[in-house]
Amino acid sequence: MQSWWKQFLVSVAVMGVVALSAQPSMAHPHVFIDMKTAFRFDDEGRLDALRVTWIFDEFYSAYAVDGAPKTNGTYDEKYLAALAEENLKNLAEWNYFAEVKAGGAPVETGEALDGLSTWDEEAGRLSLTFTLPLKVPQAALDGATVNVRIFDPSYYITIDYVSDDPVSLAGGQHQGCSVAIAVPEVEQVWTSLPEIAFTNPDSQLGANFASTATLSCGPEKS
Amino acid sequence: MKRRACAALLLTLVICACGSVAWAQNTLPMPAGTSPAEAPGMFSGIMRYIMAMQQDYYRSMAGALRAVNLQGSAAAAWTLASLSFLYGIFHAAGPGHGKVVVASYILADEREVRRGILVAFLSALAQAVTAITAVGLLSLILGLTHRTTAGAVPYIERASFVLIACLGAWLIWRAVRGGHGHGHSHDHHHDHAHEHAHLPTPAELKKAKGFREMAAMILSVGLRPCSGAVLVLLFAVTQGAFLIGAASALIMSLGTAITVSVLAVLTVFSKNAALAIARRTDSPWAARIEPILMAGGGAVILLFGVLLFAGTFTGPASPLL
């Protein structure tokens, strides 16, 4: 009798250990955002803001506008404005998922301005556009590049640049400036990340999948 | 010495069978930071890639469903059907779909490949039917919004998790009650001798009990709607195309059934191999292996049900939802 129980407990322990230790990842994106970013410059040729446009996937779009009155294929302006405001209010806590660095050092960004939601009836997709000002404008001269990454650290949302015209330059003086986008090899990231990146909520999983936009100005482009 | 070697071999096979359960297992809500920081094995790398693939299919399904609804062409319908099927296959590798419960149940109390596959298909179908019924009722008939309907899903899931835990407890109870004194390894050899008996034999009674358990399992697993089907159905409702969504959900369940079947078959084979060796040994493990497996499988199901139930109280925090 006694040995029966011993064996039973050993079996349960073995099953438990095997079942618990072989846990594959759970984290994967549920919301897909296609992004465009305009880099805005001041008159002295410094980057002073980002104008970010997010085009949500069809599922999230349908979800966000569900139940709202629709006339002539679009939603009430007031409704869309309230939606943009609410989204941006919530996103403020996460700093709009934006990470800006100049010459490797973090650059602070302020509260989002001029939020605007629009509805594309043909595609069935909602978009959100907002301006993210830099607290201190940055010059991307002499190889001191400005790097921008916009990502959800939890990777609940995946944010990827659109393939056509993902970035543009706007505003004052931006002669000699250009933006390059580096997109990570997603397949490789999925298969090579350590397990802890998926199980630890503080691991900034989304950062591994984030594209980096690099702004460089001046005659000696790299 | 020989006995010990046999016991070791047996244990290895049991672990193989457990491996199938482990493979099935990827929904346990784990406490943060419990895994060591090491590079993933090839296997978990592949699992992750599968997750990424299913998200691609998922994403494409939105456009395909809209195309079927707006154009109504056969080509669009074919695209949606293919995407639904493929999505189902990959989606079932992710959380849910009764993989842990089906595999543990087979480990505990099933040895026929055919029935293992039947269980996989019926529970997949049940999950699709639950999703169609839930979304149809809440969203279409009661006219609740997308958000409210999605918010109701965890309550349905909770009921499923409670039933899963009960099933686990029942298997343990049966194992402990039947585990005194005599082993069951010879019962099945008597089946054929009693084929034409008019009174139910002990073997037949056992089989009937097996069917009851199978039905209980399909019910408990099937009560949890397929998460992929719910998302597609909710989207279909917003497009005024519930029936297209329902068709997609049913095709999807064929895909999930295939994945769960593969797991079920692997589990049956591992278990039968372990039992075959057990019969040839005189190790103390041999006579006890069936009740041990039943109790062990029951314990995994019970633990799983409880953890899933607890997991429904913590959701992901996201600024957009």
C-alpha cells in the first residue's frame, strides 16, 4: 500500500514537472497596426516632432467602432474625435509606445497633440494620427543619428511600417536628411529568443520585433 | 536487478506519454520569471514560429471574409475556406482546444486510437458550435455589442474549466477506488469472450462508464469556445455576415481537430507501448500502472482546470482594449 502511494506521487511529480517545464510561449500579437511616420523639423533643421499614423487591422477596427452610428459609409465626426481622445489618453501612460534616442541617449517626448481618427470604409479600417513632440529638438548631424522605435513592449500589439512610403520628412528645414528603416528578421526572432523573453512580462518582448527608424542629416550620410 | 531495469524502462515510456501531454500544454498561467534564461530548444522555437504563422492566417481571414461578403465569388469563398482550415491547424497548437485534457484523459483511461481521434474531432466540433451559439445568441439575437459579447466569453470558459477540474477529480477518485488489490490489465482480454452476452458484463459496464466519461470530457472541453472562432464570428457580425463566419468556424474546427488528433494518436501509442511492457514484467509497477496512469492523468486534468479557472481573473492590460 505504502509503495503504491509512493509510486503514485512520483508519477504525478514527473507529469507535473514535464507539463510545467515544457511550456511554449503564449505571447503573440492580437492587434496589428500598420504605421507611417512623418519626421517634422523646425527652422533650424532639428527634429522637433513625429507625426505618427496608425492604421488598425480590420478586426480591431470593427471592434473599436462597433455600435457607433454610421451614415453614408462613415462614422460621426464627434464619435471619431472622442475615440481618438480616449485612445491617446490611455496611450499616454505607455508614452504612446514611442522610444526616441539621439546619439544613443534617450530623448523625452511630451503629450500627444492633434489626435485624429478617420474611417476608411472601403478597407474597413480605422486609423489614428497624432503628433508626438520632442521636449528638446534634436539635430541629427555629424553621425549623431536619431533613432525612433515605436512598439508595444508586451507585444499584444504589433506595429509595423507600411511598405509604401513608410516615412516622410516635413516642416521647416530638412535638407540633407534621410530616414532608414531597419526591420528585424521576425522568423529569426521567434526561434532564437530565450524562453524568459516570453514568460517574463517585464522582458520587453515587443522590442525584439520593433523596427528602428534612423534619421541622419548632413552631407556625410552613413 | 532485472526488475529495476524494467521499472526504469517503464518509467521512460510513461514519461514519453507525458511528453505528449507536455506538448499539448501551453496555456498554464505561469508565475512571472520562473523560467531560466536559456536559448530555446528547437522544439519551442518551432512552436513559436507556428504561433507567428497562425497570426498571419488570422489576419488574412478578415480581408477574405470581407471579400466573400462583398463580392460573393467562389474564389473568395475558397480563399476563406482554405485560410480557416490552415488557421485551425496552427491555431490548435496554441492555447486551448482541449489538448491537455484530451491527452491526459487518454493517458488516464483510453487505449483505442479510433476513439482517441473521435474524441479529438467531437471536442473540436463542440468548441466551434459553442462559439457559434454564444456569438449568435449574445451578439445577433440579444444585440449586444462586440465588446460586451467578448466580455461574456470568460464566463462561459469558467464553466468549462470547472467541469474540467471535476473530470480530473473524478478520474483520481476512480483510480484510487479501483486501485486497491487487483490490477486491471487483463480486463480487456475478456471483452471478446462476452461479446454476445445479454446481461451487461463487468467489461461492458466499464465500457459504458468509458462512454460516459468520454461524453463528460467532450462536454467540458467543448464548452470552452474556440477563441479563434469567437474572434472571426464577432468580426462577421460587424460585417453583417454571421453565416459566413459560422461556416468559417466549422471549417476551422476541422483544422483544430487534425492537430488534436495527432496528439491523441501519439498519446495512445505511447500509453499502449508502456502497458505492453508492463504486462511482460513482474515489477510492482506493472500491476499498478493503469491506476497510476489514471490517477496521474486525473491529477494533471484537475490541476489544469484549477489553474485555467484562476487564470480567467487576470487579463492582459492593453491601452487599446
